Amino acid sequence: MESQSWVHSSGILGLLGPNGAGKTSLLSVLGTLRRPSSGTARVGGHDLQTRHGIAQARAAAGYLPQSGFFVPSFTVRESVAYALWLKGQRSNALVEEALERSNTAHLATRKMSGLSGGERQRVGIAQAVVSQPGVLLLDEPTASLDPIERRSVLDVLASLSGTTTIIMSTHNVADLPGICDSVMAVSRGKVRFHGSVRAFAAVDAPTATDLEIAYARCVEVPA
């Protein structure tokens, strides 16, 4: 993406944009999987252009990519404990807390291979929050979920938003109301909108309430 200044400091930011807009690239930069090609990026105040900043940002953030990595033979509890071990920590208490926060405690002894898509997404969230990060980065957490599973994942995120700053990319504008505090729409590597959900709904049409129309206007897609 082109260098543009923006700040997200609290609550849940819904990151919208068509395929190829730069959403995954942005999250992978913030998740320290790649370095910014220009400009600067900070996570938790840590500069991602320096080795020390990257190390500090990795400790401060939890990241759930589009395709989470799971060992099919692991139980849910083992999967979450493994994610914590990768962060250099071991704590049964933190694992159990992450299971509770992600509404997966009742699945703790189930094998990953036997879970539904929505259950795996909630386990992925547990893995991302087990180290108690201040920032949570989620790439399409509701993609390919049925309505009930999607609602369950969104409820988990809403419960986390009071203590964790969250950036969530999504293709579904229906994910925004009732959960997101703000919206950022990107297209062709540029930020087209950054503001509240209410302001987003009124883009170029003060009486508009249709978020899909607002999305189309922002990303220059014919409505």
C-alpha cells in the first residue's frame, strides 16, 4: 500500500476492500511477517523498521492469518498451549483463560480435525490472544462461516474489544454494525475512508443507511 498516515488506538477497526486492495499486505506488515516497503509502521508504539521494534511488536500483538495453522491431531487445549510456547511462554492459567475468552473451553479435549469452521476460527482467536496481547490482528475471521458460526465469532470479538485493540479485515459489511467502532476502506493500495461506522454509511449520501452502497462508493465499484 502507498504510505498514508492513520492511527487506530482502541476498539475494533473493520478493514474493508476488494481482493488485491492491500488488506492482507497491511496486516502482514503489522503482524511483522513482512517489512513496509516505504514509510513507517508502529504497533503498540514499536517501530517496525527496526529489529528491536519488530521483536517488541511481536510480543505486543496477536495475529490470526486467513489460513490458520493447526496440527490435526492436537486437541484444542494443546493447540492453544503450543501457540503460547511459540511466544516463549508456558502457563496453564493463560491457556485456560484464552479458552474461556474465546468460548472454546467446552472444546478443550476435542481434536482439531473434528472441529467445524467456526470452532476452528474461535480456536485461532484463542491462539492469538493467549499471550494477552494489547493488539489483535485478524485477517478475514468470518470468511466462509455460516450465519450462526459467524455470529459466534463476532460475539467473541465484541467481548475482547474492551481490553484489546483489534483490526479485523472482512469482505462482509454486515460484520460492521454492533461490533466495529470504526471503519477503514482501502482500494488500489490507498485508504479511501477512515472514520466511524455511521459516517461510513453516509459517504456521499447523508441519508444513506445501506453499508454496501457506501462500500461501493468508497472503493469505486459500480453500485
